[in-house]
Amino acid sequence: MARVLAFMAVTTHAESISALEKVVQMLNGMKENGLKEKQEEAVQYATYKQWCSDELTAKNRELTETEDQIELLQADIATAQSNAAEITEKVAGLDSDIAKWTTEEDNSTKARQAEVDTYRATHKDYTDSIQAIMQATAALKKKATGSVAQKAMMLLAGMPKMPEEASKKMTAFLSMYHSEELVQAPEAAAYDFSGSAIIDMLEKLRDKFSDERSELEKEELNALAAHQALVQGLKNSIDSATTAKTAQVESKSKNLQVAASKQTELTDATTTKTNTAEYVEQTSATCDKKASDFQERSKLREQEQEAIEKAVTLLSGDQVAVTSSRAFLQKKAGAALALLRKAKPVMQQARFIQYLQNQAEKYNSRLLSSLAMKVSSSDDPLAKVKDMVQGLITKLQEESSQEQEHQQWCDGELEENEKARTKQTNSVDKLTGEIELAQTTIAKLTSETTELEKELVENAQSLANQTAERKKEQAENNETVTDAKAAQEAVSQAIVVIQDFYSGAKSSTALVQKDSKASKAPPVFDQPYQGQAGDGGVISMLEVIQSDYSRLETTTTAQEESAEKEFTEMEKDMAVLKTQQESDVAHNKETIGTQEQTVVTKTTDLATAQKELDAAAAYYEQLKSSCINTGTTAEERNARRGEEIESLQEALKLLDGEVKIA
């Protein structure tokens, strides 16, 4: 025992020292990793802070533009609504005029109808009266007597247009025919029908009625024409007002449509403004919060570093190593003593175990075999073993009644397991597809980003080459211009010198040799010397040269300005292209980061789903062994339980006998 403890002391000391070193190494690794993460976080926050600044600036600019748009839309809506209101008043006035003219037309038509009715009744009265007069006159001229004459007179008496004086005469005349005896009266025989006053009166009445009827017909025609003219005028006014109303209604509709359209735009703009303002407010708050969080995180990281350093300092001391070694040694020694205490004889249980094994082999019972193994490996006293056996007997007896419940449970568990496996299989397939899609996107964007970065490098190199070439060209042009100016100055000075010379030469005089009779000298020049070439040719040539140098200066200056302008425009285009490409690279990298995060998230979800699927499959395998691949029927299992119960009861008896013997 002493040797065992001594060996454990040696090994545990080495192990404790190794573990301590690993802890210190781990803390040092944490320190280094913390510093690295702090630096990475600082870089990441700087990028984020810049994004905040750019984003808020852009959104505030959008907000201002939206507010300006809202003001314009409100003005347009107010104008359209005002126009619509004015048109409404005009339409109301037109409706009033149309209603008034329509009423006038209806009233005129009704009045005209009353006139027509009166005219027809009057015309009929005239016609009936003329007809009655003609019939009565004819009867009287034929000297008719009796009922015929009386009937004619009765017609005259009933005429509606009969004048009062004529009516009295007719009444007096009719009284002579009041009875049938009139025919026999001597006054009637003496009455002379021809040329009598009655006939004359009737004929005058007929003529009078005919004239009045003609006048009535003329008045009717005039009234009809006047009515038609009035109605037509009213209709024309109504049609004109209706046309004007239609135009005004269309104009009003257009204004209302404009107002509605602008209102929709205003609603959208207002919504955009609200959303943008909310976004700005939220983004600003988020950025402020991120700033505060960054400060706090930095402070925490510093505190973490201090704590780690302090911990490493403490753990690196000799006292900590000795203390750790001692604690580990005590733990190992205690474990060794516990193992020694567990050793005790098990001969008392040998026959009991052998019996269980024999019965298990005889009935092919896993339960008996398992019990034998459990007892053989158990340190429990015999009383607990007996309780265990009795418990198994009770359990086997209960299992028969639980067989049906178990089968129902199996059916339910198998159904739920099938649903779970199907669901998780679908999740695994879906997540796998999403991961592959994200990975494809990452690969594509990575390739695009590599190509863009390559183009950025190439463009930068190209710009550098062109810049160098431009500077070289600029230096050459400047040198050319400088030389041209210097040449012009030199030529100008030369021209002045020559001009001065020739000016002096023109005014110079020379001795003229005169003929002398006394001297026989040969002939000589007789003109003053003004130079070998005169002043025209040389100066003209110099002026041409000066002009060439001037043209060279002007042309080179113009070329330099043009080249500089083209280079500046090219620089701007390259800067725009660079900005766009850098933006594309940043966007691609951001998208790649998002997709990579998606891959990480989806991979985690996939692992979880796969784990749940594996768990469901494993559980299914358990269910198969418990519910499907049982290998026996319920009757066989009940019979086996009976045999196992009987064997256990015999084992109890055997165990009781051993206890008594012991």
C-alpha cells in the first residue's frame, strides 16, 4: 500500500506541474488572442463609424430632398383643388341656367298647348257655326216647311257664335214653328222666304264667321312661329350651356385626377419621409449605441487583459505549484484507498449466480442472464439481491398487463418518430441547398472581386505610367516653350541690331572721288555704302524665323493645354472608375461576409438538424428493437415470463437456503 501511494505521489506531481503549465499557456494564449481581437475590432469599428457618417449624410440629404418634394406636391394639390372648386361654381351656374331655361321651355310648351286647345275649340265653334248657317240658309231658301225648317232653325239657335240680336231674331222666328199647326196658320202662308231679313242676316253671319276664322288661323300660325322660335332659342341656350358644362366637368375631372395623382405621390413621399426619418433616427441611435458599446468593450478588454496578467502572475509563483501538487496528490490517494476498500469475497453468491446463468441458457432469457451479470458485478448484500429478485418477479407479472399498453405506445412513438425523421430530412435537404447556394455566391463574388482588384492594380499602374509620360511630355513642352521664347528674344535682339545697323548705314556718307583732269585714276564707286545685302532680306528672314518660333510657342502651349485637359479628364474618369470598382469590391466583400455568415449559421442549423435527424434515427433503431424486431409474439413473451418467474422463485428458494446454511 505504501509503495502504491508513493508511486501515485511521484506521478501526480508531474501531472500537476504539466496541468499548471497548460493553464498558464492557455491564459497567455487568451491574452494574445484578446489583443488581436481588440485590434481587429478597432479596425472593424473604424469602418463601421465611417459607414455611419456616410450613411447618415446620404439619408439626411434624401430627407431634405423629400421635404422639398412634399412642398411642391402640396402646392400642386392646392392649385388643382382650387381650380376644381372654381369649376364647381361655374358648373353650378350653368346647371342653374339650364334648369331655368328648361323650366321656361316647359312652361312655354304648356302655355302653347293651352293656346292650341283654345284655338282648336274656337276654330271648331266657327266651323260648326258656319256649317249650321249654310244648312239653315239652304233650308230657308228652299222654303222648307214643317220639321225640316224647324230643325234648321234649331241648329241656328244652338250656334255658340250667334250674336245676341241675331239670336233674338232666330228665337222669334222659331216661335212661329213651335207646333205642327204652324203650317196651317195664315201668317206662315204669307211668309216670304226669299229675300227675307233672316237669310240676309245668316249670310252676313257666315261671312263674318269666315273672316273671323281666317283671322284666327292667321293668329295661330303667328303664335306657332313665335313659340317655335322661343323654344329653339331656349334649346340652343341649353345645348350651349350643356356643352360648356361638359367641358368644365372634364376640366374639373382632370384637375381632380391631378390632385388625386399628386395626393398619391404626396402620400408616398410622406411615407418615404417618415420611413427615412425613422431610419435616420434609428441608425443614429444605433451608431451612438455602437460607439458607447465600443468604448465599453474596449474598457472591458483592457480589464480582461489586466485580470489575465494578474492570474498568470499568481499562477506562476512557486507556492501555487506546490499547493496544486499537494491537492492533486490527496485526490489520487483517496481514490486508491477507496478501491482497496471495495475488495471483498463473493463466494456466497456463486451458486446463486450459477443457477441464474443455467436458467437463462435453458430458457434463452436475457433477463435472467442480465440479472446474473448484475449480481456478479454488484457489491450489494444478499438481502438487497433478494429484494432485487422479488422486484423482478413483480415486474414480470406487471409486464403481462402492460403488453397492450406498450404496443399502443409503440404505435404512437413510431408515428411521431416517422414525422420527426421526415421533417428533419427535409430541413437537412433545404439547409444543404441553401449552403451550396451561398457557397456558389461566395465563389462567384470572390472571383469577381479578384478580377476587380486586378483591374484596380492594372488601372493604377496604367495611371502611374500615363502620369509619368504626361510629366515627361509636360517638361518637354515647357522646355520647348522656354526655348522658343528665348529664341524669339534673341531673334528680336538680332533684328534690332541689324535694323540699327542698317538705319545708321542709310544715313552714312562716303567720300566721292571726282574726276580730275589733272589725275588719271581708274573709275571707282560713286554711291555711299549701305551694307552688302541691304536691310530687306536679312530682317525679313529673321522676322520669318521669329514668326516660326512664335508659332512654335503658341502651338506647343495649345498642345500642352489640350494634353493637360485630356489628362485631367482621364484622371477624373479613372478616379470615378476606381471609386466604382472599390465600391463594387467593398459591396462584394460585404456580401461575401454576409454569405459566409449565412454559411456558418446554416451550417450550425444543418448540424443541429442532422443531430436531431440522427437522434430520431437512433431512437427509431431503439424503437425497432423494442417495438418491431422483438422476434416473439405476445403469447411467447407471456410464456417466457412465466418460465422466468418460476426460475426466479426457485432462485429465491435457493438463495434462502444458502443464507440459512451460511
